[in-house]
Amino acid sequence: MKKVLRKRFIRTFIFIIFTVLLNIKGVAQERDSKLDYRKFPIVVGLQFQNFAVPFKDMGSNFTHPGLYIGSEISYNKKETLIQQANIGAYLNREIGNGIYLGTQFGYRPKIYNNFYGELKAGLSYLRVFHPTQAYKYVNGEWKEIIGGKSQIGIPIDFGFGYSFTSQLGELSPFISYQITPALFYNETLPVNIYTSFLVGLRIKLLK
């Protein structure tokens, strides 16, 4: 029963995202190439994280919500090559809440009209806090471990979005799926994998 509900939730969620993106064009204003934007756009969004093999148990992602914010720079005029940096946090009662700081290099080609694809890869620092009291056997006795553990992640994202102009500036809602191999989980499992759904908005403000 739970699996059926999760599948229905995922399908409904994806349908809503597609509907929003497809109807944005109806309210968007015509692009103006002469508009002057501020540097360093704002990137903000929701994250749904999970400790799982990629594309498995995807419904569980939506039980571990988080937030992130960041910015980016472009390496060319067409803004197809970018460098992005962000900081975020998520809640996960099963393996522990986490905070992270990361940067990714990305390729963002146009697909059709204002739709674009996105592929990013980079490095991140992740701090995972223990969900309960944790202990370590040292010199013949168990000692409580305070805090959590630090990991180095290699986040890889792929997704798509849509850009349009408004009175505020250029707005680009997007959705992506992230796979993050992470080092130093523990001695038994030195490498683990996190997966995330990212739903966000990139805002290029007018000067």
C-alpha cells in the first residue's frame, strides 16, 4: 500500500512540475536582449534527499526535505558554461540531519525556445549529525561520540528548466536529479551514495 501511495505521489509531483513549466509561457513577458542584469544570480530551492542507490526507492526522497541557496558565474556570453556554489541543509531522521557546502561546474545548453538542459558535477563538504547517541570502542571501553561525521561528496546533477523575463528580472525554474557518491562514511562502508531531487529557481535581477 505504501509503495502504491509513493508511486502516486511521485507521478502527481512530476505532473505538477511539468504543468507549471509548460504554462509559464502564458504569463511570461517577451525577452529583451538589451536588459542589463546584475552579476551573481540568486539560486534557491528545495531539496529532497535520500540514502539510497540511484533510481531506487525514489519515493523515500520526499520524506527528507531540505533547503539550499547559492549563486553562480558564467564563463561565456551564451551562459552555457557556469560555475555554481551553494550551501544547504536537510532533515533525515534515519541517518541524521546534514549541512553541506559545495561547488559544481555545469553545462547548460538550450533545448527548445526557452527550455534548457543542465548537467553539473563538482565537489562538496558534508557534515552529517548522528540521529541518536553514538559510541566508539576505545581502549577497552565505549565512549560517546559528540557531533557527527564529515564527508567529501562528488555531486552529479542532470535536469532541465525554463527561462523567462519579468519585472523582477530573468526567472528560471528548474528541476534536477542529483547523485552524490560520498567518501568517509565509516570504516565498514568507506563510500556511500546520496540521491536528491532538487526543485528551485534561479533569479537574475535587473540593475
